[in-house]
Amino acid sequence: MTRLVSVLTVITLVVGGGCSHAIEEIFVSFDTPNGTRGARQPKGLLMRWFNGWNMNRIRRKGGKVMGMDALVLTTVGRKSGVERSSPVAYFPDGNDAWLVVASANGAANNPAWYHNLAAHPDQVRVEMAGRKLAVSAEQLHGQAREQAWRRIKNDFPRFAKYEQQTDRELPVIRLQARSASGT
């Protein structure tokens, strides 16, 4: 299995009586491979229009998409370097933190935004109800993933269906708002 590992370099400046620097490298792994079977991923002009309409509504006043709370996830394309936005269902996970699932509706392949997160985990933001926040992204593994996954499937059984449609493990990503200092 190929393991994609990104290194985030976080520089913290402390001002007050002097200036000090702290540099911390954080290793973030996004290592879920594509599957070999799964549902068909909806595409085309109608889907682009529908996603655009939903993103405009979410940005303005928040809300639900297909019965689930949704946010606009903006990443930087791993190949193009261009910002890409997608409406994504989220699950609250504490103060200014959200869980999102790279389900792609149970498709065999991970969604493009998952690969973009792997390539640029430090260039991510979320938007909802007039809020625009820079976030850090971390894929959950082990027990943390299992606990979050149980909660998500319990709250929205549709995700259990997605899990049955594909042979890949559906990645669970934690998005945490970064402070004004960038951490």
C-alpha cells in the first residue's frame, strides 16, 4: 500500500517582551487506497450545477444537503494547484472542529478532495453560514476512527450503506479551525 505522508511546518511567533520562534513539523498521513468496486460517482453538468447551487446556499446561510449538515470544503488541487470547492456533509466534533467522510457515495475511488488534502493539508478552509475558516486536516486512524465511524453510522445510516457498496475503507477526516497564529 502506498502511504501518502505530508509534513506540515508550523511556525509560531510569540510577541511580548521579545520575539521567539518555534518550528514544529507535524506528520499527517492520508493513506487510504482506492477500492476495486463501488457505486457510480454522479458526474456531469447537472451535478456541477447542483453542487454550485448548494455551495452558494451553504456559504450564505448554512443548512443541510440531502438531510445532513453541510459545509463548503475548499482545497488546493494536487495536480493543478488551483483552489477547488465541494459541498461536504459534516458532523460536529467539539469547538470549531468537524468530521467529514471521504465516502464519494460509496464509489470505488476516494473523492478528488481527499487527494487534494493529502497533497496540501495546510491549505484547507471551510465555509458555512457566512463563516470562512482556515482549518487543519487530519485523517483518523485506529480507535479514533472506529469511534467516530460508529457515531457517524449511528446518526446517519446512509453511511453504512456507502460502506457496503465499496471494498475500500471510507476515510474519516477531522477538520480543526486554526487559530489566528496559524496552528
